[in-house]
Amino acid sequence: MVLVGGAVVVTGNSFLRRALDHGVDVVLDVVAGVPHVFPTFHGSLTEADEVLDRIALFLRQRLG
């Protein structure tokens, strides 16, 4: 899972493309209007709480 705030630029030549090309299960989660380290604001920023839930779901689905 790759998590970025909306201001972060993800280019076509990024590691995401290489990961996909090598068969890696990639999920890109872009959250608009948040600062770079927004997950650290859990408990005070709704988007941080929501994304931590999505991260937990991603891990549960893949790790059991």
C-alpha cells in the first residue's frame, strides 16, 4: 500500500510502476488536502483516522 497526501506527486517512472511490472500487489491511496505526514495526526484529523483503518484492513487481508 502506498499512501500519499494529495500534494505529493507520483510520477509514471516511480517505484509504483516498477512494482506493478514485477507483479507486486500495489494499492495507491491518495488523500487530498492533507499534509505529508498526516497519519501521525490520528485522533485529531479525521482523514488520519480513516486512513489508519484502511491500512489495518490492507494488512489483515494480506497477512490474515
